[in-house]
Amino acid sequence: MSKTLICGSIAYDNIMVFHDYFKNHILPDQIHILNVSFLVPDMRREFGGCAGNIAYNLKLLGGEPLIMATVGDDAAPYSNRLQQLGLDARHVRPISGSFTAQAFITTDLDDNQITAFHPGAMNFSHQNHVNEARDVKLGILSPDGREGMLAHARQFREAGIPFVFDPGQGLPMFDGAELMNFLKLADYCTVNDYEARLLVERTGKPLEQLAQEVKALIVTLGGEGSHIYADGQRIDIPGVAPDALTDPTGCGDAYRAGLLHGIAQGWPWQKTGRLASVMGSIKIAHRGGQNHTPTRDNIAARYKIAFNETL
């Protein structure tokens, strides 16, 4: 079976809960000499990163994801997990003397968050090369080190591999000219509504014009669904009601796995977008980006209920 190359981050998400309110401890008139400490009795570590999350979801759909990423000296738990899940990690490169990328997220009782992100090994993603991967028919370029994203976009095009440009939280690293070049190299682009506004602002071009640079431009709208700009029209994809609103972390990555699966199958955009919407809905009912475990039949059943058609 042909593989889908997933270029992006492998990361740990360290999530801590502060059983009080930040506003009770951060004094606005003393912000210039800020020195506070939060006791966080609850903490969990989740497996995350865009590449890890997308690959996890694509595997649930029966796809063959091939992860291309960089990790640090602390990657053993994640590497063991990838092996247990049967995810192909032959192109996950260890970077000696570095940490695996990780986020440290502290949440208070108002769901306010203070986050620190350490890119670590991500900064060396350019040491990986797309042409090292074999039997790849489709790819996605998700948030990663800046140099790596620039290089991998060129390498996808040189290798003749169609790919999705998924800049995510990495979008602010690039100026308008660089973003236009990504769109010219890519076959597809997917962003959320905030990133879409930033893309328009940076390039100075309206969304409809940007959509003409690719076969499809997908804009996700959270619970409101998504818009797919393709073939000169906008296809509206409805959101799918989830079982619970538990944690949005990784929902976009689950959606992207649905997109990749539909593209690989050659499905029409409406069906592809609907599957992506179902994947995001399933994920949001679980904490973390990789703790939902539906079977392929479960996913098909959810699709049938949501859209009254078979997957």
C-alpha cells in the first residue's frame, strides 16, 4: 500500500491544573516585577505534536502514515508508543543533546492558560529529507522547524509528491512572499479561521484568490464546520455534534487525517470534508490528542448517523 508522508512535530504536552485563579495572584500594577509560583497538584503528560496526532488518526482510518520528524534524548517513551501502535517511525530522527519538543500548559479554574513551548529537536527538522522516504503518494507539511518546512515544501515538489500545506501555529514564522511560495508548491492548503485571516493579511490577497493557487483551500471553523474552496466554488461542510466537549487539543489534526484519507481515496470534496468533520467530533470527546480509540467500523457508523450515507 502507498504511504502518506507526515512531516511535522513530535511533542510532549505537559498539562497542569492550578486550583485557583491567575487573577488572584497576578497583580496588574506589579506586572513589571512579576515573580509568581503556582502549585499544580494535577499534572499529566500527553503524546502530541502535529505529526504524531495526524499519523495516529490516519492509522485509525486504515491508512499507512509514515512519520518524518525529529526528537530529542528523552524520546524513548514516545518511540515505544509509536512501535506499539504499529506506526512507521523509520524517518523519526534523534537529535543528540536536545529535548523532544514540548509544551508546558498551566490552566486555572477559569480555563485560562499560560503556555511555554520549547521547540528543541524541531529546530533540526531540516536534517530530514523527503526524498529519503519510499513508496509515498501523498504528503502533508505541518508545523515544524522553519528551515525544515521551507526545505520539505521544495522537496515534495521536486519529488512529484502532492502535499497539503498545513502551516498551523507555524504560520507567523513566514512573510507574505514565503506563504505565496508555499501555496505555489503545494496542491492543497488547510488552515483554521484565524490562520485564514492571517494568511490574507500577510499575502495581501483575498481568500478566493489564494484558493486559486491550489486544488483546494480548506478553512476549519471549529464546531461550525468548515469551508472547502475548490473548483471555483465554496463547499460548506457542517460540524458533527460530539458526544462531549472535553478537550479541543488535537481536533484539527484529527480533521486533517480525514482530509488525507479522502484525498488518498480520490473521494469528492464533500465526502472528504464530512469524514474530516466526523474525525474532529470523535476526538473532542477525549482528553489529549491520541486517547480516542474508535475502530474503522465505529467511524463509519458515526459517519452514517451524521450524514445518512455509507462511508
